[in-house]
Amino acid sequence: MARLSRLRNHSSIMLQCMLVVATFAVMIIIGGYFGTRLVSKYLVSYGEKVINASAETLRTYFDGHQAKFEDIVFIVEDMHARGDDPAKIQDEIAKWEYHMNNGNDRYHGVLFIYGVVDGKLIHGTPWDVPADYVAETRVWYTGAREHPGQIYYSDPYIDAHTGEWVLSMSQVLYDANGGEFGVLSFDIILSAITEYIKDMELISLGFGALLDSEMRFVVHPDETVFGVKMEDVENEPDEYKRLAAMIRDNDELNAYNYKSMFGVDSILFSRKLFNGWYIYLSTPYSEYNRDVNVMLAVLIITGVVSTLALCAFLTLMYIAKLRSDEANRFKSSFLANMSHEIRTPMNAIIGMTELLSHSALSRRDAEYVGDINTSAHSLLTIINDILDLAKVESGKLTLSPVNYDFRSLVDNVASMFTYMAQKKGLEFAFESEGEMPPHLYGDDVKLRQVLTNICGNAVKYTEKGSVRLKVITSRAKETVTFEIKDTGMGIRKEDIPKLFNAFEQSKTEQNRGVVGTGLGLAISRVFAEMMGGKVSLESEYGMGSVFRLTIPLVEGVASDDTARGGGQDNAQPFRAPEAKVLIVDDNEFNLRVAHGMLGLFGINAMTVSSGADAIKAVQDGDFDIVFMDHMMPEMDGIEATARIRKLEGRRKRLTVIALTANAIKGAMEMFLENGFDGFIPKPVEIPLLVRALRDHLPPEKIVPVAQMPPYAKDAGNDGGEFWQALGGIGDIDVEIGLRRVDGMKEMYRGNLELFYEKLAAEADMMKGFMNGGDLKGFSISVHSMKSALASVGAMALSDAAQTLETAAKGGDAAYCAANFPQFAGRLLSLHEQLKTVFPSGGGASAPSRTPGDVAKLRKAAREALEAVENYDADTGLEVIALLRAYDYGTEINDLIDGAAAALKKYEYDNAVELLWKVLS
């Protein structure tokens, strides 16, 4: 029961069940709709067949009688031509009448044969003709005379001899000269047709009816309407008038809805007969649609049962997942704490190797230090992945492709493992096949990590012999394959399928003493697949193993080869103290960073904060280069550049380079089309700045220097406590931040302190724009914040700013209003964390907190508590950061701050205790 109670607190399973119910409901509706149409189509088709068959049967019935009648007409006309008198003709038709009534069931229903010949009444049955009987006035006689040359079918009438209802089939008699000499008629008793019509039915129910040419009922189950016109039937108001009109106006009527004279909703099929009569077939609507209703009932029952079964299955699976999560609790705790504990010494190792790299070392020692530094960075990357192993399992990791020096990467890996192999007394050999490309485009960090994992395992599990790394470039297949072969003990066949699973290792006597997590190959497989490649293995136990990593061959260019190289600048160092440079940016932080970078080259740049000021400065001064921000209020960089191009003289040809955080595909073309001479994405990186200065400054103002360039890495006091404290801030990736300034720690530290000082004020400004509904101002403000965050290495926050900027530019005020508070809360959290890094700094005061809502406090605290209990530190910190944006009083504020501090140290129990105090 406790587990089910916990289940109710999770909305995901309820959402899944609702989705199942909705899916089955839609399936039932769609299935019912199309099924109903299909069944209805079948029923209509079946009804048409029944009514057509009935009409055809009546026609066949009459055709048989008509054929015999035509024979008798021929005989009478022939006898008359031979000169036989009416008495002899009467004897002949008497024989035929007797034959038809007594000798042949085929002519069942024929009552009399009679007529008028040469003015005398003849008949085949002895009959005392009434004195008032005048043949020339009877319907059979007048009808035939009105339809000369045709067989006339009369409407029903009462026979003068028997008093029965009959219909007559009559025709005018002609002599050899074509003159009329009489009329011959058949009487067919109506009761014979009535029996057939009454037997008509549709789907074992319903009834048939027959109407004559005047729309009078000839046959109907209700005998009281016999002889009554359909439109005169008293039923629903005008119901039968409409029905009579429909039948009269349509030779065929199919599946027509009406209410029968019995008061039942019914379906009707009708046909007009060859003699001008009408036959129709009627069945109750409920019975007609019985199959449809049964089908719908089956669909609904099946859908409900399937829905309940699937929801029960999902619930059981969800409970099983909860049990699995609980079973993994200790593993998650171990990973989180282990990763945190290792991060601190790893940051120290990286910092110390940076210091050593600037010491007076021999070339060999410098290579060793470089390999240590590279390995430490790779290990730190692995540790960061371990912090959230679920990212690997769920595929949420993303690639960060760049142009990189492929040969340098391979050389670095080979150098690293040559040293490691030599320490174990192994031989490490490197080979290449095919023309190795100088540069590739892809994620070199993940490629390096995969190679490090596989080569590291090869050295680790080989006790004697050799390890060989072979790079095979196939331009025909457009692939690069890394083949790592060792002479270790190999892997048993039964262990190979497990090898790429997390926390799985080959369990053999030979590698019992080898330490490892079993995570490396699992991550390697995921990374390889993300890069569009694959990892494969061939191994023979006792003989060694061969791993192959294959990735697509996507050649790159040299333009970005320093972007990840830790500041390797192959260009000759230079200074340009005489250069005249103007920096235009509305953000003070960006101005100071750019000014500081140019100062490394001895350039004392002028700074202005608007497009209008830039135009005035260009008019008043003489500059070599203008670095122009793109997005600025009032007048953006494109408009300012266009106006500069309209100035007279040399200013028309002034070099203007765009500085923008909108480094999207096609941005370069867009800026060039709008008068710019170049483009540098923000945050500005020194290698790109070096290239821009070399390309656009007058050659006479560039002064080469022989010593180390002024933008070399700092070699002085590193401030170990500062970097250690900074390494504990999860939102900032120090490695990325240092890369922005080519590894210059003092510059990065200064930029970060400036960022800290301006952060609160910038957050307040964004909040003001948001509250005032100024989306344009908000987009510009958050655009500046995006590049500032990227400059210091806060990439996740920079991405969030990018999303808000895109929404603001698109006019999506609702999205901005809904998501800005969380973004502001994360900025506030970052500002609070930076206070520990700059404890004596004069940063701007934090934005005043808005009084918080107690109900929202309790809800958010429960969410944070749930995340912490599941060892999800990131989600817990995000929720707590939102809470810290509001004021709940000193006591509650202190508890929230304490929970955040405990969670950053992965002290889960302490964080849980503090959050429970918040709830109580």
C-alpha cells in the first residue's frame, strides 16, 4: 500500500494511462466510423439486391403470362383471318382457359380469358352476363384502346363476375388489313401476387408492399389501406406525402429513412416496375442496423478491456521501475560521491601541470607534462559523465563538432601510450595506412576519449608483448578506422557480449588485479555511435584482442584548429601599439573583455556603447578597424555600418568586423552582404582575434617580437584556493572559459570577476524589460547575457539565454514569461555561488527578493525532496535555485541556502533533513 501511495504522487504514470485511454477512444471512434460505413454499405448493397430480385421476380411472373397472352392473341387474330365467327373463337379461348386453370401450375392466378370480337362479348367461362354490363366501358377495354399496339396492364379493380380484385392484361385485335376488330383480355387474380409480396423481407424482418400507377396500395400488411393512395394515409404529419413524392420521383430509392404507419423508424428500398407500378421493401431501423450496433458494442468492450489491461501492465512496469530505482540507489550515491571527491584533486592536477608547462623543462619532460595534462582533462571529462550516467543510457549527450588538427590528436594519443607502455616494459607501435588527413571536422574531445579508453585498456590488460595503434584512412569508403591490437590474454567468447555494458568486465584470473569501473567501453560505444561510427572487437582467449573504431571521414579546415588546442598559436608573436581600434558594444562587460584582449597586443582601443556614438567616433577619428556589435538598442550594428559606409573619404573603406553571438549558419554571408569586412563570433577567442588583427591591420603597424607573445599563459601565482573554489561551481566549465582567453588565467579571472560584478544589475535589467512587456529590449538584454555567460564558460545558462532570445525575437511573450523566472533563479544561484569565489569582491548587491508564496514553497520543496531522495542533484539544485529567488523570511531562507550547499557537496542526507524542516 505504501508503494501504491507513492505511485499516486507521480503524474507520469497517470499521464501514460490517460494517453492509453485517449488512444483507445480514438481507435474506437475511428474503427466505429469506418466499420459503420462498411457495414452500412454492405446492408445497402444487400437491400438493393433483395428489392431488385423482388422486382425481377414480379416481372418474370408477368412475362410468363404475357407470353401466353400474346400466343392467344395471335391465335384469335389468325382464326378471325380465316373467317371463323366469334362463337368459334369463344370455344377456342374456353379451351385455353381450362388448360391454364386446371392443367398447368405455371399459370396460377389466371382467372378469365375474355374479350370483344366484331362487337360481340366472348368469354371462356359460362357466365350470365348482367344486362347492365357494357364491355366498351370497362377499364380493360378502354385501357387497351388508349394504348393501341401495346399490352395494357390495368390498375386493380373488382371483377364483375366473381367480385374478386383483379388486374387485366389487354390488347387491341387487328385483322390482316390492320383494322381493329376487337379487344382481348386476361384477368389475373390479385391474391396470387399478394402472397409473394407478403413473403418479402430484409434481414429476416420487415415487409413488402405494392403500389399501382396511381400510388394506391395494392398489397400491404395492413389491409385497411388497400386501395388507398399513399399520400392520403393518416400518419405522421406529411410523412407519407413526402414518401409518396420520393417514390414517384425516383425509379430507385435505397436506404431511405422514414417512419412507417406502424410508428416505427424504418429503412425503405423501392423500385418502379415495368408496368408503372411500384414495389417497396421496409424494415425497422433498429434491426437494419443490428449488425452495426453489435460491431460497435464489440469494439467498445474490446477497447475497454484492452485499455484496462494495458494500464494495469503500465502500472506494474512503473512499480517495477520504482523498485529498480530503489535497487540502484546505493550505486547512484556511490557514483555521485566518488565523482565529486575525484573532481577536486583532478582540478589540482590540471592546475599544477599548467604551472609546470611554463617551467624550465627539457623537451622530453615538457612532452610528459603535456601528456599528463591531456590525460587529466580526459579523465575529468569521464568524471563529469559519471555524475549523470543516465545521459549515456538515454542518449542525451550531444556532439560539439569543430575543425581540429587530426594528426596532432593521433600523435598526442600515440605519445601518451608509448610512455605508458614503456613503463610496463611493453612495445607500443604506431602505423598508418592511406593518406592521413591533416584536419577533420567532428567532436575531437569524444574521439580522444574513445581512443584513450581503448588504448588504455590494451596497455592495462597486456602484461608482455606489444600494443599497436594503426590508423587506416579509406577515401573510397569515406571512413577512418583505428585498429588497436594487443598481445594480452584476450577475452572469452561468452564475455564479449557483456563487454560494452556499463560496469561489466571480463572476469578472468589474469585480470583480477586490474582496477577499473567497466564503464569506459560502454561510453566508448555510445560516443562512437553518436559520431556515426561503431566499435567492434575480435578476440581469442590467450592470444590477444583487436578493437576497431570506425568513424566517418569528414575533412575539416585549418581555420579552427586552435579552437581546442589550449592556446597553440603557430603565428609569429606580434604587438601593434600604433593601431587605432574602435570597439562598439552596448554591454560594459563585453567592452572591458574586448579591451583587455586587445591590450595584450599593446593596443589601447577606444570603446563606445551605441551605434550613434560609433558613427560620431568614426567621423571624429581615424581608425584602422572597428569591431561592431550586432544587436544593440535603438540602432543595431548593421544600420550603424550602413551609415558609416555613406561617409566621405577613407571612412567608406574603413574595416568593420562584426562581433555577434548569432554564430549561426549563413551569418558570415549575411554580414558580408551588409557591408562588413569580417565576422568574429562571441564570446571572442584570442586565436580568432589574432587572425583578424593580422588580416586587417596595416602591415607597418604590426611589430614582430622574438620573445613569448604577450597573450601567453600566465606563469605566475595560480591562486590555488580560487581555482579550487571555482571548480566546485557546476554551472561554470573553467576549461571552456580558459579556452576563450587562450589559457590566460589572470585574464579569465578578471573577466569572471567583472561578470560577477555586473550579473545582478543585468538580471534586474532583464526583469524590468520582462515586467514592462518590452520584448525587444528583453531580447537585446538576454542576447548580451548569452555571450557573457559563454565567455566565462557557463554554457548551459548561455543555451537557456539563447532559447529565451529566440522566443523574444519571435514575439512569444507567453514562453518568456513562463521560463524567465527559472532562468533568473539560476542566475541568482550562480551569483550566490560566485560570492564564495570573490568573498571580498565589491560585486553589486543581489536583486531584492520578491516575497514568496507559501503554497508554492511547499510544492517546490517536495519536488526538491523527491529529486534528492532519488540522488538527482542537478534537478534538486535547479528547484532550490528557483526557491532562492524569493523571500520566505530569514529562517526559511537559511534552510534553503543550507540545502543548496549540502547538495553541492553531495551530502544527500543533510539536504533531505533541511528540506523536511522547510516543509514542517
